[in-house]
Amino acid sequence: MSLKYKAVLGALWSIGGGILARAIGLVGTLTLTHFVAPREYGAVSVTAVAAATANAITIIGFGQYVVANPREGDRTVFHATLFHLLVGALAFGGLWAFRDVLGSWLGTPELSQFLPLILLATIIERLAYTPGRVLTRDMRFRVLALRLLLGELAYVAVAVGLAIAGWGAMAIVWGILARTIASGALTLFSLSPRKWLDIGPLSQKTTQKMLRYSLPLGAANALHWLSRRGDNLLIAGMFGPAAAGSYNLAYNLADIPATQIGEQIGDVLLPSFAKMQDARARKRALIRAAGLLGLVVFPSAVGLGVLAPTLVQAVFNPEWWDIAPMLVLLSMLSVLRPLGWLVGAYLQAVQRTRAVLLLEVVKTGGLLALVLALGQIGLLWACAGVGLAFGAHAAASMLVMQRSEGVSVKALLLALVPPLVAAFPMAIAVLSARQICRAYECGSWAMLAAEVVTGVVTYSVSAWLLASHQSRDFVALLGGALRRLAPASGAA
């Protein structure tokens, strides 16, 4: 099978598995909101963010080196595994030592209570990280998708079951641990140990080469995580755990199009770009991928923002209704953010990790500064700052590609603008459907169903008319990939 169709099938597995996993997790989260108060939910969220931050800012980039250099052997993977675990041990030790200070600073004294199990879950996740990168390098996206599904099923089963039994916030903590045990076990069982534990003497040459690639990328990874979770910590410090819980839930909902589509496609494209030998073909693939990504992500992000008021009133208890305006504003990040994933995957594949770091400095610095500055006015202004920061990052990403790789801003915009324009008729149609439903005094669930159906039908037509090139390309690629998948499934 050609690399093109391997990438398409990989994207289908990744996006399909990611969306299904997120849907399962979302059902679990919505159920939990009926048993866990915003204050408790916020305290667990802050603790989980603290542990995840210690993990993420010390990933360094060894795993990405494994993916971006597919022709290096198993001994190189062992180098990456060893360095990754050693750095993580230092980070987790520091987090545990300063747990009480951190809990006081974040206004979450419960942090010390929740941290032991959440930290254990984070250690398991770190152990499975490099094997997961090997699966990505080998384009085994079906296993990666199943890993996500299994993890979310375990989380929902344990967290919801214990919440119903009256465990309160600890139900979420045990659910987080169950998720990492399930997903980590599947990852390790799917890969021969020698693929990542080919134990032997460390090579100075390999170590130096890995560090040259990984250190700038490690700093970029740390900044990237701060751009995703540092705002949660700022919100907790400025507005308290209850506001942090509402903001975290709204952010996670708004983030679905970006992470479950944009991020998954970025993960598929990194090994795909790394395997391409023709630089011009790689640039054409980037522009093509940008148009296809926009065709899928833009209607999801815009639609989520338009649906937010109806969705929140239909699904959540009244005590959570304050997330609706946050969700409208934060959905803007999903419109602008995915381009950064494409550019980041491209730059990693061509070994330009310093450029990746530069872009993360722009994004993270802008995001934290805007959230902190606009947050002085109010929480909703802080949410608006998130969208503005990701807009600046998207513009900077296009400029970097033009200056360093010769991919013009105009070419990228010509690929991205038609799918975005096609989303506007959808938004107008959804708002019109809402007014009609209100005139007939429809219930919230009926109104939500009407808005969703109206949005899907309208975008299907408007995309075919206003983004015809991307739409026809998408249909052709999808059809070709499914035809190649069918014989393989039959043979199995």
C-alpha cells in the first residue's frame, strides 16, 4: 500500500478512534457532573493538571526523535526510553516534595489527598510513552486507536460507578488511574519488549545526535503544554477552583475538534513526512493536508461554538450553565489551532526543531500574557485571550513556512479559506433553526437535534459548492483508502 493511503487509513483510525473515545469520555464527564460538584471537579482537575504538567514539560522530545528518524534501530529507542524515564523520575520527585506548597499556591488544599493516585497514573503513562511512539513510527494507528478506546471505557466505568456509589471526587481519581492502566497495558502488550528495551551500552554519538534534535523540541514541548494547561493554573489562581472546573470543562469541549482531528492528523503526518524523500512532494502534501484538515475541523469548531448555548442547557445541570459563553469563545481556538499541528509535524520531520521552539515561544508567551492581562477584566475576557493567542500562532506558523521552506502564505490560505467560508452558511442556518424552534416552544433536546441536523445538511451542500476542490479531493482519498482497506479486512 502506498504511503499516501497508509496516511489516510492512519488518519481514519486515529480520528475515528479519538472521536469515539472522546464521546465515551464526554458521556462519562456529563454523568459525573450530576454527582460531583464544580468545586470538587475543579480540585481534581487542578491536581491532574499539576501532575500532567510535570510530565509534559519533561518529555524533552526523545519520543519524537524516534518517530522522525524511522531508519534508526532498536538500540536508539532504548536510549530514548532510558533518558525519558530518568528525567521523569526527577520531575515527579520534585512535584511530590513541593505538593503542599503547590496546593496552597493554587488554592487547592485537596491536592495532597488526590496526588498519590494521580501521580501513579502519570508514572504508568510515562512508562508507556516511548512504546507508543514506536507504534506511531511504524504507523500502527489501529492499535493506538484501540488504546484510546480501552482507556476511556475503563475511565468511564470506574469513575461513574464509584461516583454513583458516593465516592465523590475520588471517583474521578480512580477513573484516571484505571484509564492509564488499561491503555498502558495494551500499548506494552502490542509491542515486543526488544523494540524499546534493547538494553546495551549507551552510544555517545547516538546520545549527542538525539540531544541536538530533542533539546529544542523538549523546550517546545514544555511550552506547548503550558499553552494547553498553564491557563488552567492561572484561572485557578485568579478565580478559584470552582471557576477553574467550569473553565476546564468548557476548554475540553472546545478542544475536541483540535485534539481529536487536528492533533490526530498531525500525529499521522509526522511519520508520513519523515518517510518522504522528495522535498517538493512533501510541501505539496502539506498544502493538500491543510485544505483537507480545514474541511473537517472548521465546521466542527464553528458548529460547536454556535451550538454551545443549546448544548449546555440540554445536557448540563443549571449549576454548569455558566460554561456556555466560555464554550462559544474557546471554540475559536479549534478554528485556528490545527494549522500549528501540521506545521509542527512538517518541521519535526525535516529536523527543524529550533523553528518549532520559536513558534511555541510565540504561542505560549502570547497565551499566558493575554489570559493574565485580559483576565483582570473578567473570566470571559480571559477566554477570548486564548483564541487571540492561537490566531497569532497560526499566522506565525505560515510566515515560518514561507521563510524557511518556501511554502507561501498565499498557497496555505488558498487551501484553508474555502472550507472556512463554507462554514458561515452553516452557522446562519443553525441560528435560524434555533429561532424557529423557540417560536414553536421546542424542548432543549429537540432544539439541539434540529440544530445539529440543520448544520450537517447545510455544510454538506455549502462545502461542495464553496470548497469544491477540497471536497472532491476528500471524497476521492476516502474512497481509495476504503477500497484498499476492504481486501485487507477480507484476508484477515
